[in-house]
Amino acid sequence: MKTIPPTPPTGELVPLTSLRGLAAWWVVLFHMRALLAPWLPAPVLTFLGAGNLAVDLFFLLSGFVIYLNYAERLTSRRVSTREFLFRRFARIYPLHLLILLAFLAYVSAALLFGSARIEEENFDYFLASLFLVQNWGFTDALKWNVPAWSISTEFGAYLLFPALLAMLAPWRRPAWLLVATTIALGVAVHAIFALFALPYPDAVAQTGLIRCLLQFAMGMLVCELYQRLAGQSRLAMPLLALAGTLAGLHILAGAPVVPLVWASLILGLALARNRVLEWAPLLWLGNISYATYLCHYIAIKIFKLLFVAEGETVGLLPLLALTAAILTLSAVLYHGFERPAQRWLNLAWDRRRAPRHWASAG
């Protein structure tokens, strides 16, 4: 495989980290929207009802960040495929497993006290979730920790990343081809739903994996464009304006352009000097966003079980308390488990790979 020409280090792209945090909370509020309905105006509820589109943003961001951090190192063989996959496993799996086991405790208690049936949370899906393959086409529904379906598809994208890198070879392609391929992949996402008469972005069990792979590949191409354009901040505003225009076309006319909205937004923010998205609290939200994404669903389920009576409106104060609880739990999980577990696993890998120095005898 031809090595990617080295690119100058750019450091963390803070606006994209903050964007990830905002997107995670869009998903949280998407799952809370039925509880919030009595308290919010219709336009806001409509916006929250589109929160599942944030998952498409995650897929592009993932492809962008993985390409930025690993493409050159993999092609130059400074990092092996095994090491890349292990470090991605260390990043996503410990917290996924912890939340899955929390769901197992929750479901077991529900079964024990007679408030659930075994077919509602079948254990085949649990087993598939344990191996992070629950959205690889083996199931026809979403169960247990529902948001983890996208983690399953991203795990598939990580496994295929070296092959995608070799096949796409973005560093070899002219800029016009990168743009054209990005557009084609974005259109293909919507075309798959249209071809099988499925509503976008639903039918997750049937389309989740291909939806992820196409947009993950888009993220890779967008990152290559970013590396070529780095420093040209004057292009940021036109790209952000393009993202806004495409978003308007989708909202007003249902134009099949959602992946292209996210592609334009990511490239625009990566090139911009946006002080708002560099605000420390937003950056912190981005850092803990994976924990937020994985823990919020079980928090909402437990809240409903304990405090929501059928047919009754939930007070605003309890909903604010739920929001604060999700934020607090996210922080605790990130600082107390997610990061320590990742560091421990990466350190174990580094120690295993370190050369052993034997003292000479005599």
C-alpha cells in the first residue's frame, strides 16, 4: 500500500468535539420528546423529532476522526492493523459492556417482579450485543440498549477501515473526485431507503450497517479534503452556508441531502475559527458525549418506571432533574470508568508489545 504523504499536525479539532456533544444531546432529547411534549412548542418538538439524524453526523465524524488519526500511521505501518483494532476496541467496548450489564440487571429485575415478558428483551439480542454485531443484519428490531445499534455498525466500520483505506486511497485522488465521490455516497444513502421503500432514517435494523459504512467513507474523504485545505479559513463560511441551504431544502422539500448537510458542516467547522464551539463547557460535553449517548436510554427507562404514570403529564422539575441526572451520570462514567478502562487496556497493549530486556548471565 502506498504511504500517505505526511501532513502537519493540526491538534484536536475542538469545534468538532463540541459538535459531537451537542449531537449527543440532540439524541437524548429525541428520546425524551414524548415526556417534554406538554412543555414545548410544536416547532421545538419537530426539531427534537429529527434528533435521530444526529446518528448520521456521528458516522461522518467517526470516519473523519479515524482517517485523521490513523490513515497515515496505518499506511506507513507505524501502527499495525491489530493495534488499530485493539485501540478502537479499548475506546468503545468497556463502557458498552458496562451499560449492557446494567441493562441485564434492569431486565432481570423487571422479569423478577413481573413487569416485563421474556420476549420483550430476548437474550439472542443480548448475545449479539455482547459481541457488538446486533445491527449487522442478524436481527429485525432494536432491543436492550437501543442507541448501541450505531456502536455496532461503527465497530463494523473499524474492522473494514484498512480495506476502505486501500480501496478509496483518498490521498491519491484529485480534489474534484473526492467531492464527486462524497456527493455520490451521500445520495446513495437516501437511494437505498428509496429503493426498498423504507422511510429515512428509520428501518434501522435493515439499513443501519450500510448507512454507517457509506457515511463513514464520506467522513474519510471529507478529512482528506480538510487536510488539503487546512489553514484556508475563508472557505469556512461558504461551506457553513451550503450546509444551511441544504438543511433548508431537506426541511422544506424533503430533499435527499442529509449526509451532505453533515459533510459540509464538518468541513466548514474544521476550517473555521469558531470561538463559540471552543467554549470549555461545550468541549467538556463533547468529551463525555460517548458516555451520554450510551447511558441516557437506560436512565430514561428507569425514570419512566419510577415516576411516570400512564396518561399523566410529567412535571417540568422532574424532567430537569432527569436531564441533570443524565449529565451527572455521563461525567461519572467518563471520568470514573470510560477513560480509566481505556488507559488500562492501552497500557496493557503497550506493555505486551514493549521489547523485553533480559539481563545477561554471568
